Amino acid sequence: MRLSKEFFYTLREDAKDEDSVSGNLLVKAGFIKKVSNGIYLNMPLGEKVSKNIISIVREEMDNAGANEVSMPHLLPMEFFERSGRASGFGPSMFKLNDRYAKPYALGPTHEEFFVYAAQSRVRSYKDLPFNLYQIGDKYRDEPRPRLGLIRVREFIMKDAYSFDADEEGMHESYMKMFNAYHNIFTRLGLNYKVVKADTGVMGGLLSEEFQAVTDTGEDILVLCDNCDFASNIEVSKCITNTIQEDEEERNYQEVFTPNSGTIEEVTEYLKLPVDKFVKTMIYNIDGNLFAVMVPADREVNEVKLQKLLNAQSVELASEDEVVSATNARIGFAGPVGIKIPIIMDEAIKGKKNFIVGANKSDYHFIDVNLKDFEPAYVADVKNIKEGDTCPNCGGKVYFKKGIEVGNTFKLGTKYSEKLGLNYLDKENKLHPVQMGCYGIGIGRNMAAVVDQSHDDKGIIWPMNIAPFKVAIVLIDKKNEEQVNVAENLYSSLTASKIDVIYDDRDERAGVKFADMDLIGIPIRITVGKKVSEGMIELKLRTESENQLYKIEEVEDKIKDIISKETK
């Protein structure tokens, strides 16, 4: 790429409407450009990185025995209705009708259509196993796109699906993909963790996420300081001490707590520690109201609630719904006398003489005990906290933020049963096919690498996915000797199939150096005054000092560096 003749630009100022490091740097360095909220286009540099990531993903999928296909983006809604997911996606699915009023969706995911493809082959157990994958666009109407390429409405995804006769075979196929994922994220240069996760709208038996550890991720990872336990906070089990407090039970009393509708306000007003309080939140779960009780210093885990009730929708009740359920303003709900089902966190089993809302504005009950109300469910429905006991080994957990860059699912027979993907076994008996599902977000990986690998000058690309491996910076376009050396090196490296960006623009050296640092090219060659002494400067993006090499030696040095850093 010769910059004097190619499409190239960078921005001197930070992007004003980007809320993440990666979003800002990718826009500023000219890799992507925002079209609308949650919609970006790839500029030439961004397209190069995207293709490099895709190349690694494709190579590892092919090595694992998967076969590539291409799925349509415009999908008939009848497939989602047959699988039962038309309502599950809700407003996150882009929907439209054709001229004959037939409903379609822009593909949010393609499970149903991979099953449709598999039906062309599967008749007998002899037709299994196999694995199909695609790399293509997905569309989801995110309510709040954010963090640059992390949460968007249109994105490129690699999704693969394995098809097996039994659970043993499904596990074997799953592990092939699992290991391929380790290879992919290692080659991308990511610092990542594998965590247990919620199966969500995908459903199935198991979900594991590959999470890039960053300071700006949208997921909270729960890790242990003593073992390899790793989980998404959404599904992390809490180890709770339910031994009852050594205290004589008292009868509850109503107390006046004016304008104290939050835990902070009521603890301050009553001058009592927070561990004496239990908060009650009113939730609308699949159209029904529930009172959810957790210790006052904890947050309700909505994923656990959804799993507990096998629900489609879990959301906080509206103000009108809270008033209807409690006859009080928000902030004064409690379990005593409430007429809706109660879901109590198991940690409350150990409490005595605690404080709850009185279902009456400006009032609370003190000295409430378990005998004073009847929960419909007692379960772990709270979020784990830093310092809690590790569910695996008894150590202490701590949190890190993460970006989900890939996920793997054991789907089991969820889709094959609903969509009729069956096979005949050796006894001529019909069985549903066992499936696995494996996704990788291409743009998310680009963003995750930038979030993990940058400095105050710009991006630092790993060699494997850098848009160009070498930048040649020509200092003086009017110096014939410098021009000849730069041109010869550019031609020679290009002939050797090395991606080279040649900065022959009529710009000051400082501008060129700043641009090459900003766009993150791993190796920078400076062709300047030292050429008269037969020398060229070489600088790695990860290092601060230049190294001098003889002109005739620098190409071999470049190839040696690339060979060592390319996997």
C-alpha cells in the first residue's frame, strides 16, 4: 500500500461519540466509521484486520473438520415459529414483510437453518457426525448499542453447528471446537478466560464463554484467587451460610420511616447496620407479579430468576404495578401480608429479627422472622460479591471485566426435536440428533485486541492480524538515494508476500511516525539520513528504541521477526 496513491486517513482528535478505548482508537485511526448508532462500516485498514481474523478462524475451523456454507440474511419467520423462538427474540429481531405480506426477519442467528441444511443428509446413524459453519452478517435490534464494536446492531459472526448421534459424540465434537477456539484466541494474541455462562435464548445443556479480560468489558467475570474457577456473574452460584443467627425471635412491629424508600435512607434513619435489612423487589415475570427478597447489601440476579421459573421475560415491575401489589410507593415493599407469590433468597433462612418494608408508604416492619410470611420459592437468586466463597474450592472470588469474544453451547436435542431432525439407529429406531453450537464475533475480537493492546500513541496490533506487518517511512522524497532504497525495499518485501505500507507522502517525519504508531504497524523502517552511511533504522511498535541495520541486512531481519511472531 503506497500511501501517496491509496485511500488513507487518520483523525487528529478523539472521536466524540465513542464510549470505549477500542471504539475511539479504531475510529481515530481510520479503521471503522460510524454510520448510525450501532452500525459501522469497515474502512480499508479495518477490512484488512477483519479478513486476517477471519482467515485464522477459517483455518482453525477447517483443521477441526468443519465444512463451510453460506446462509441467507433474509429469513422466513415460519422457521422461528416452528422452533418456538419467534417470541423469545422479541423486539431484538428486525422484522419485515415482503410485497405479499409474508413475514421475514434479518438473521439474528441461524440454528433453524443449519437444521434445515442438515436434513438434506441425515437419514441414518451412518450419516453422522458432521460439522457445518459459516462466516456472515447477523442483525439484532439492540436497545442500547455501546462500546464501539462490542454491542452493535449489525456484525460479522462465525457460527458452527455439530451434529451427532448421541451425547458422547456431541461431547467429542464439542471438545474439537473447544480446542479450536483455544487455538484461535491464542493466535489472535488475546488474554482470555473460559467461563460458565447462561444458555439464554440459545437454550441447551451447557454454555461456555471465551472472555477477553479488559477494563472496559460489559460482562463481569467471577474468578477465584485459589483455583481455576471462572464464571459469568449471571450464573455464578453463591455459597451461603444459612445457619440461623443466635438470637431470640421477637414479634414484628411497624415503625415510621418517613421519606426512607432506599436502603441507604432507612439504615441511616433507623441507625442500624445494613445486615439487619432485607429488601423486597417487585418483578413482572411473564406477566405475573412476584415479590423477590434478597439481603439488603445484595442485588437480584435476573438470570437466576428466569431459570428458577423457566420464564421467557423477567423485568422490574412498573411503578403502577408496584403500587397495585403493595398499596405503597416504591421502596416500601415487604413480604408480610403481601398478596403475590414470594421468592426468597436462601441466605435469608439464617436471619432473625430483620427489617422489611411494611407495604405502606413511609413505614417498615422491624423484628420480622420467617414465621411471619410464606415464600413460594426459596432459592439462590442473588448476585455473588467479591470476597465471597468460591463455589469450587472454598477460596475467595474476585471480579474482572470481560468482552465475550466467543461462545460454545451443547444444544442437545432442543432444535432437532422441534424441527424434526431425526436419524435411524442400528435397530431402525428413530432418535433426534444431538447438536452443538459455536460462535465467534469478528468485530468483537478486533475491538478486544485493541482494548488489550494499545498505549498513549495508539493501537499495537499483534503480528498475526496487523493490517500490515511493516511500515516503510520515507523521510525525504527529494533525496534520490533515500527514494531508491525505500522503493527497492518496498518492491522486495512485496515480492516476498509481506504486507507493507509505504509512507511516501509529502508530510513531516513527525506526522508519519505518529500515524504509523496510531494505526499500530508492528515493524517500522525509517529510510532517512543514515542511508548515506549504508544504514536503515528499524523500530518495533512494542519498543521505544530504534535499531540500526545495514541496508542489505534489514530484509532478513524483518523476515526473522515476522517468522518468530507469526503462528
